[in-house]
Amino acid sequence: MDAEAEIDGLDGLELDPAHRARGHRQLPNFDTPVVAFIYNYKWLGLPGVYYFDAFCQICGDHVDERPGVETDAFANAHNKSCGSLLVD
């Protein structure tokens, strides 16, 4: 992938070039642009128990190792508030 990173200074988050590039679409239908998304997970060793990391490309806010409900709420809130600032 030759996309140029649009977001800098977040090395500790372990974002790859695809995470840094803008223009993501909401899964599973790819119908709505998003600025905040879940990008990583950690299995806690119990069946079905995972914690997730999420990141907002507009304000740079992020959460680490949170239950799925919390990371979904984070992404939804930022896609609503920060996503309204999205200019194509």
C-alpha cells in the first residue's frame, strides 16, 4: 500500500498505514463514512472475552483495551460528533 499517512505523532498506538489513511467506511455495508473505528483486539483467555482498541482520526482521542460495548459506544459517539466535521 502506497497511501501516505495523514496522521502523525501516534506511534504508541501501533496504527498501520491503512489505519492512518482517511476514507474508511462503516462495516459491513460500506455505506457510511467513518472517522472513528476499532482497530485492534486482545483475547483475555476466556471463551468470547475480548477487549478492543479504538481511535478517532479527527480529534486523535482513543481508548485501549475496553469491552466491545464500550469501544462501540466510543466509535459511535466520535463518528457522530467528530464525523460531522468531516469535509470531503
